[in-house]
Amino acid sequence: MAITYNVPGPAMVKVGTGTNGAYEDLGYTRNGAEVELRVFVEEVKSDDAGGEQGAPGDLNFLGEIAEITLELTRFDQTILDKVIDRMKSQGASPGIVPAPGLLWFTDGEAIKLALAPSKTGQNPWVFPIAAPTGAIRFNVGVNSQRVSMTWTAVRNPTDGVLFTRTLA
């Protein structure tokens, strides 16, 4: 593949809030979505690498997550209400918060998230097990509304998939 500039084009943000988890179009971002793939490691110390005060002799891989930050400027308010609700089982009932202790992913409350670029030949970023875990911020007033949020995606414990590049 040639080295070239890469401009995926506007990406539709899709969320699995429809019937049986079907994708619904949430909307478009301002300046694109930001994806951060974060690895967790433990430093393994060893006397032959300098001991406790020295450099690690190795790194123990402890998993990986993705954090996806969105600033939406053009969106479907009905679909956004489902996302603001955060839990699939709540329906579109923003403001009703479940009791503490719910396991977001284990209890099946995850909402799949997809970033689907409009440009031909650009593959989507699909996070099958995700949730809007960060603060959801929005303005209310005379200026055009912006909604900012951060999602966390985790690997599927069954097949190890954190993300795919195919919209399915």
C-alpha cells in the first residue's frame, strides 16, 4: 500500500440501540471521532535488569481497551436520548438511573458503537462491546448544540474481539 494522505471523510456515528441491537444513526461529529487504544501492563522487575529501582526486565500484558471521544454537532435527539440513558434495558428514559452494582458488560447493557466513514474504501471502526462511560456534556442556549461524550470499549471475553473493521 502506498504512503499517502488519509482523509476518511465524514463518519456517521452508529449505535446499537435499535430493536435487537440494530444500528441506528446517531449523527456526525465536529472534527471527527478520537479513538485511543489503551494497553495495560505490569512492570516485571528483575535483579538482572537493575532490581526494584531499575528498568523493567519485561512487561506483563494485562489487557487493552478503547476509549472513543465524540463531539456531536448534528444528531438525532431520539437516538441521543437512548445513549444518554446509558443502559439498553432502560429504553429511552433519560434521568432514571439503575441501582448501583449493575455490571455494564456482563449484564448485557453494552451498546455497540460504529464509526462509519463516508469515503469509499475507508473501513469502519466497530466496537461490539461499548458503553458511554464518561461524562456527557451539552450546551443549552442560543448557540448550536454540541454534545460531547466518551465511550469505553472492552474485548469480548468469548472471542477476544475489541474492535473490527467491518460493519455487521
